[in-house]
Amino acid sequence: MPEERNDRREPGPNASLGQLGMWVLLVSISVLFLAACAAVIITRLQVRVWRLPGHAGVPWGTLASSVLILVTSWQLQRALRAIRVNAFDRCARSLRWAGVTALAFLFTQALNARYLMDLEGQLATQSLFVFSYDLLVGLHALHVLGGFVPLTIVQTKVQRQDYSSSRHAALLFCVQYWHYLTLVWFVLLATLVWAGSV
């Protein structure tokens, strides 16, 4: 019996290598997001015509987007807590809700981009603010879409009970990735709020 329990445990070095790989991935992606934010800030400081007079701020729907991605992150943290006590059903339920709220986040972001295009009117394609908004939001949306791959994989493994309280590194890395996307969204939002109001 004790041997079976040891087989279910992940060796320390593998978990450490996996965590190192995760940090390298997140740092690499951060370079891309920071470069995009820097490009928007530098462009904003150098141009005189940024958007149409009388237009300021970001679409109000970004508040809904922000709430949705926070709920996604919260549900994933609940899933992680559940697997740590071998509560497979609770973990699977939280992962499903995370997927639903992440999809709702993407849908809301698409509506926000559409609303901004309509707000700017015929000159929307020439507005540097609309371009910057679409650039940052689109870049983030691509990484959110990519996050559905590990999310689907861990959901399947939770359903099969492939994880345990002592063996769930892949779920941990998935949760870390989505927490990272949540943090990045607020950095991008701060950049867009500044660029949209200056």
C-alpha cells in the first residue's frame, strides 16, 4: 500500500524543472506584452492626433471583462484548493465554471472592440487609439485562447482522476498561467486607460 502512494507522488526534481519551465514561459510572454505596451506609450507621446475630439476613455464594457477574468482566476484557484484535498467533483465543477467565464470574457472583449469601432465612426480605421486598443486586447485574447488548451487537458485529467492531492503539477501550472493572464490584463487595461484619457 505505501508503495502505491509513493507511485502517485511526483518526484521533486521533475516538479522543480516543470516550475522552472513555467517561469521561463511567463517571462518570455511578458517581454512581448511589455514591448506592446511600450510601443503604445511611445506612440501616444509622439503623435498629436490620437483620436477624435470629445472621445476619451475605454469602453464601459471593460469593467465587465475585468470582473469576468477575475472570476475565472478565482474559480481556478478554487479548483486547485479542491484537488489538494482530492475533491474531484468540486475541482471539475470549478474548472468548468472557469471555462465558461473565460469564454464570456472573450465574448465581452469582442463586444468592446465592436463598440469602440462604432463609437469612433468612419475614422475608426485611422484612429491610433482604436489600433492600440485592438493590438493590446487582441494580443491578450490570443493568449487567453491558447490557455484553453491546458485548461481542457487538465479538465479531462481531473475527470479521469489522474491527479491527487500530492500529484497535480500540471493543474498548478495551468492555474498559474491563468493568474498571469489576469495580472497582464490589468496592466494592459491601465495602459489603455492612460492612453485613452491623455
